[in-house]
Amino acid sequence: MHVLGYISGLFFLALGAILAVLAIISLASGKMKQQSDAEQRQYQRALAKWNTLYYCYRDDIVFVPGESSFASPEQMHAFLYQ
């Protein structure tokens, strides 16, 4: 009977550990989805800005017509995500 109690205890300990891991994975998955949604919105805004972006060869800058801000081509990525 002592061995059966030991095995039963190990079973419930393993079951608890598995449930804890599944709970952590579930929480992490939800957080990753929120982060992914936010990154997707940022990307869509940057893409919309990219589609209106112009390059001035004379001044070597990128800009959006009608806006006062501009950036060098090297800083374009940061400019798109402003």
C-alpha cells in the first residue's frame, strides 16, 4: 500500500506540474498575441507612410509631402516608425 501511495503522489505532482506549465504557456501566448497585434498596427502605419514617401535626390532626404519632418535615407526606418 505504501508504494501505491508514493506512485499516486508522484502522479498528482506530475499532473500539477503539467497544469502549471500549460497555464504559463497560455499566459505567454496571450501576451505574445497582444504584442503581435501592437506590432502589426505599427507596421501598418509605417507601411502607409512608406506609400506616401518621396526621396529628394538634391538634398538626399526622404519626406512625406505636406509634412515638415524629413530624414536622411539612413534614418528612414526610424522616420517611418515615428
